[in-house]
Amino acid sequence: MLPGLSQAPSTADLQAQLARDFPQRLVTASGGRQALREGGAGPALVLLHGIGSGAASWLQVAQQLAPKARVIAWDAPGYGDSSALESPAPKAEHYAARLLQMLDALGIEQCVLVGHSLGALPALALARSAQAQRVSRLLLISPARGYGAPQLAEQGRQVRRQRLETLERLGIAGLAEQRSAHMLSPAAAPQALAWVRWNMARLNPAGYRQAIELLCGDDLLRHGSPDMPCEVHCGEADRITPAESCLTLAKALGARFNLIADAGHASPVEQPLLVAGRLACAIEASLTGTPL
């Protein structure tokens, strides 16, 4: 059982636990600062959130893994207190370069790297870069492919237009109210929905717009298959990146595929114990050199 979670926690409870167990720190990055949350000690586990979330969404996973690992979750560029990227339409490599700066600032030579949803793109970009040795094992949870492939260009234009229009019409608060339930399974607990909504309501419009450009202008599969062991996991009730699409990506990447029971897209919030268990296995495998 997670520390302090004998009963379903309220959002206020989780905010208090966030400050206590997974505090924020800032490091210097080119163009400004990079915000992250950190807890625990041991081998490094680095967590990248999706387009509608932030570092705090990993709180309950981090609490579970703190005895086993040094858990680090970033607020992506333009999210939270992280400086935005210079390019108005960044690619995964721009995010990966900032990620590498963060690893350098933290003195991390090697890590297990986890990308959730849109976070899969910078995770794979780093895993396929000249600094790929920094990643011992790669896990992608409900990965977003993106719409940058030529055959997806028209769909990408539609998604960009819809997301930007929704942002303009509803604002961040309205966006969080409207989209939070789509992130979870129909059976999700009210507390999970409230935590997803709280995280989404903290988005910065400028950083969110840059992330929309990444989603609509880049393609996960253009990076190719990573050389290190790679796993793809997906909530069995994911309505945003359904299991079938995640399985297709896993096959294309030569990755092992597993479902996460009773979870939608935001599985780290809805099923933190299950997700933490998968990550703990990955950490152990990276330490022992166990292949897939």
C-alpha cells in the first residue's frame, strides 16, 4: 500500500504528499530553467509525462518506488516552472536535448527512461541519439505516435486546429474540465479524476501549444527501433491511444507489449501500484542485465 494512502486521498492530501515526498527542484538549462520532481535513492528512473499532464502526475508511482530508485519526473519544457523551448514548433530532438541537459545537471550517467503518451517521443529520441548509452532500458506507456508521417498529415492538421480552437474557446481551466474524464477508464475513482483534472489545470498555454506542434508535426516511428531493451504498456481501457494502436507501435519498435488492467490512458494515476510494479521490474532487469 502506498504511504499515507490507507484511504482514498483527496486532491488536498495529494498536494501535501507532493510537497513532502516528491518535492520540486530547478536546474539550469539553456534558455532558462528546467523544473523536476525527485524522491528516493538508488538507480535513476526518469519519467516523462504526456501532453495534458505534468511531473506531479507521477506522485503515487514515485512514492511506491522511492525505496528502490532515485525517481525523477520532469515538467516538460513550457510546463510548470520549466522554460519553454525556443522553437515555436519543436521536434522530439529539441525536447531530448533539454532532457540531456537535465541529466547532466543531476549527474545521471545512466537511467531507466519512461515516456508516457507524448513523452514517448522525446524518450525515444534520446534513446536513438548519440547519447543512447545513457538509457539502460526504455519503457513507453500508452505512447502517442504523433501525426508527422506523410500519410497522417491531414489528420494532424485537423488535430492541431481542434486542439488550438478548444484552447482558445475554453482556456486551460475549461480544457481540464472537459478532457479529464477521457484520460481514465469509465470505472475510475473520483479521486483519480480529480487528480488528473488538477494536473491538467496547471498547464501553461505556451508550453501546451508547443506540445501540440510536437504531437501534430512529429512521428515516433521515424526514430527507428532502440538498441536497448524496450517495453510498451497500455491501459486496457485506453480511449486515447487504444491497445491495438499501442501493439502496432510495439511491433514496429521490436518491443514487448503488455496491458495494464483496469486503466485508461492515465494509468500512472488510475493504477499507480500496477505501473510501479512494471517499473520496478524494469529497474531490476536493468541492474541484472536481464533481456526481454
